[in-house]
Amino acid sequence: MSAPPYRAPSRRLPVAAAAALGAAVLAAGCSAPSVPQAAPAPSRGAQAAAPAAANELEDDYQSVITRVLPSVVQIEAGDSLGSGIVYDDRGHIVTNAHVVGTARSFRVTVATGDRPLPATLVSAYPEQDLAVIRLETLPDGLRPASFGDSASVEVGQIVLAMGAPLGLAGSVTQGIVSATGRTVTADASGGGTGATIPNMVQTSAAINPGNSGGALVDLDGEVVGIPTLAARDPGIGEGAAAGIGFAIPASMVTTVADQIIASGRVTDSGRAALGITGRTVLDDDYNPSGVAVVEVVPDGPAARAGLRAGDVITRLGDAEVTTITTLAEALAQEQPGDRVAVRYTRGSAQRTAEVTLGEV
């Protein structure tokens, strides 16, 4: 079964729509459910312990929110809204590349301010759907977030998603880490960059339009990821599948952000490259059956291994390649410098080449 499409949940929120939503007062009614037969009453000790535990968890939530929410900002890029995280005390803010889009200047609303502040683009890295912008003036009380070790994130761990969903700045949702190590390709037609991103954190915390670029936070108050994508249910078209969202892990965020801040670009991506441009090809029954090489990068990994335009790639390493997306996902599991077997057809002949992968 093919993977569901994923959409970036920020670029589809026009500023006008956010303003209209903010002005609306919504109410909903529902009938009361039937009441099941009462269970035996818990002991007095259990009755006392349950509220105490609930209050302790509530205190943990409030402590984390008080600590981290001032580091989460709203970003206005042209006619769309997204979120960002204050990265350092020099005014750098990290967000998603699909939030900044093609804009070079932005309006940023920080938690300590009552009006948007101007910011400019430092650099974007669409291959990882990350970007860094910088405030032109530093407001009082600017508070950088603390980024944690995303490698230690575990399934079942409680997390909070903070951002500006639907233009509602300073919003918090709660859920758990429901999986780790996901490789996900953003649907470019859904507002994403089309990037294939490895090792993403899957969460049940609600991620809505405008959440992109915000913070996924653990109960130690550390950012473990940046909410970026929501799964889309093919059965309901543009609607998001409930409780399935993805965040770029913090370790990846800091690696990219540090390079952009230091040199204005990513100098060491750690992402493997084959050195081709390609397109999905279909068999006689219109099923995807491989990736046709459209162009080979001169003196790139594929060129040095003997591949050329017109070849059709069907396998990379242990992974079957049927579409350009499956090829990207296979490459995401490799490292620059890895030597992998690439199976391809040339005319009617099946061939295999040993390719030493390069770097994006």
C-alpha cells in the first residue's frame, strides 16, 4: 500500500482568514451520552491519590508552557502565517522553509511584544524544509528556547505542540510521541517543499494550519522537534487525518540552523545524493515502475558509475524504486560516501552499477 500524502500545515492560511477566525465566536452543542451502570466506588486512598496525580501533571504542563511559550513566535510571510522559535539572543528565529516560501522580509510577533517586528531571511534549506530568519531589532525580554536531544525521544512520551494554528498565537495542544524514525515526503501541491525528510517524530498532538515552524516540546521544557507536516486522509481530500502529525527532530534543526547562522548556508548536510534528475515512469497498466534518468550531473556519483539519461532505476540498495518519492526515501536512509548497488534498465537489458553516493 502506498503511503498517504502529507501536507504542510502553514502556507494554506491566508492572513485575512486568520483575522476572520479570530473575530468569530464559535459554539457547539451535543447531546449527553447515556450513563453506564456505575462501577464500584474506589477506596478513599485511591480517591485522594488520583486528584493529586492529576494536579501534579497539570502543574508540569503549566510550568513547561510558562517556560517555552515566550520563545514561540508568529511569522507573517506575505499573505500567509506560520510559527517560529527564537533560536538565540541575537534575534535568529528558526522555522520551516515552506513558511518563508519565496519571501525575503517578514513580520514577526513575539510573546513580549504588542506589535509585529520586521525580520529578514538569513537562508532557507528546502531540502530539509528548514529556514532561519533574523529580527532587525531586538525586543526586550527575547527568550531563546532550549533544544533537547531528539535521539532520546521515546514512543509514548508526552509532548506539547506550541505555535499559531489558524492565526491563534500562543496556542498549545497536547499528545504523545506515537512513532519515531519516520521518513516522510512533503506534498509540494499541499504547500510543502517536496522534500523527503528522514527520522521525523510522529505525534498525536494536533498540528493545524499555522503550526508549521513552531515547537514540539517535552515535559522537561526542551524542544524535541519542529511541527512540519500533517497526514492527509485521501478519503476526505484536503482534510487532515486526525492525530497524525510529524516534526523535524531537534538534532536536525540545530545542525542546519548552526550552519546557516555561521556561514549563511548549509555546508555539511549529511544527506546522500545520487547526482541525477529523474521522473516516475509508468508501465503498460499505468502503474509506477521506476525512475527514468532525465539528466545526469556531470562527474557526479551516477555519472562516474556509468549511468546516463534514459536509464530507468528500479532498485537502490535493498529498496525497490517505483517512483521519484521512493527513490528519495531510499536515499534518505543512506549517508554520503556510502557505496550502494543501483539496479536499472537500459533498453531491454537489466544492469547493476556500484555507486558511491555524494552529498546534497
